[in-house]
Amino acid sequence: MPTYDFRCAQCGHKFTVLVSISDKDKVTCPNCAGKKVEQLFTGCAVRTGGGGGCDMPTTGGGFGGG
């Protein structure tokens, strides 16, 4: 099951929830129990093969080896 980042529109609390994609619309704020939450889109790490490390973006574009 994936994790999603949310921000509550009522109190501004940011939180992460482990929830199925079909239940994302049922998420409530753990801080104030508000039902008006918006999903935040955050970056992710991407493995591009080999090495066992994780390639991350480098300054000036492109990817560093890992």
C-alpha cells in the first residue's frame, strides 16, 4: 500500500498516510479531524539500475551515479 502526503485545509497540518488509492478520498486530518484535505505531490527517488545505490538529480541537470 502506498503512502501519500496531505495538508489539512482547516488547520494547515501536513501529514503522511499509508492508504490504498481507492481510500484516498476518505482521509481525515489526524490533528483536527478535518475532512477537507489536499494531497501534496512530493519528489521521489528513482533507481536507474546497477550499483545498488540510488541516483539523485545533480546540480546542473542529469543524474549522479550511485
